[in-house]
Amino acid sequence: MEPGSEGPFKRLAREVAKFGAVGVVGTVVNFAVSNLLWHLTSLQAVRANVIATIVAIACNYVGFRYFTYRDRDKSARTKELSLFLAFSLVGLVIENGILFAAIYGFGWDSSLQRNVFKVLGIGIATLFRFWSYRSWVFKALPVEDEEAEAPIAGAFLKPQPEPLPRPKQHVS
């Protein structure tokens, strides 16, 4: 089987696996930095978590650009980075908004509770980020041979040549 000849579900599964691998690294960085800041500094919990999220976003960009989406369009890096940062900012707000609500809304501020709500926030933000990054930031390059992608649909969508005129029959 040639590379690129796999089905759309296999490609999506590979993309999800690569996204997840980069995400795991980013999550480890995020948890490590936030827990270090929570235990070693006097920063407020959400502020420390925002810093940790920003460090993880930087790590994730490198992983997504050079591993997960390395085969995607690279022609507009400035636009890509701007969109990545914008969508990452939304993810940061989701993640830290959940932590903020837990701490300041419900008073759940123990180390365990912070980490539980951090997991919840990261999970919800990850769903948003996966959708936004693959849809808007790291756009797929156009497929060269669309008929190879969908041979049945290609047969229906392909313009059909006009039929040859029938010769007139003479009846005697």
C-alpha cells in the first residue's frame, strides 16, 4: 500500500494519535510547571496556571508544527502562528476559567482539587483545540488525485463526456 493511499478514518486516527502524543508532552509540561509554581512560589493559583499553560502552548506549537502537522501547508507561517495563538488563548481561557470557577466559585483549593479541575479544564480545552487547529491553523494541502480518495463519488461527480450522436436509421 502506498503512503497516502490509506482511508480517511486511518488518516484521522493517525492524526489523533500524533495530536495526543504532543498533547501528552504539553500536559506533562503544564502540570510540572503549574505544580512547581503552586508549591514553590506565592503566586495565586490561577496566575501560576496561566504561566504553565503558556509554557505548554509554546512546547505544543513546536510539536504540532514539526510532528503532528508537518505535512500541512507551510506557506503562511505568520497567519498560522497568529491563528494558533488566538485559538490557544481561547483554550487557555477555557482551562483556567474552569480552575477559576472551582477555586473562587466553590472554594475547592486543595492541591488535589486544583489538579482535578486542571484535568477537566485541559480535557475540554483539548477538544476545542483539536477542532480549531485542524480546521483553521494547520490546514491540509489539497489532495492531488481526488478520484483516488473517493473513486465512487468521483465517478458521479466527474463530468461525463457527451454521448456520440446516433446515426439515423433509414427504413425502406
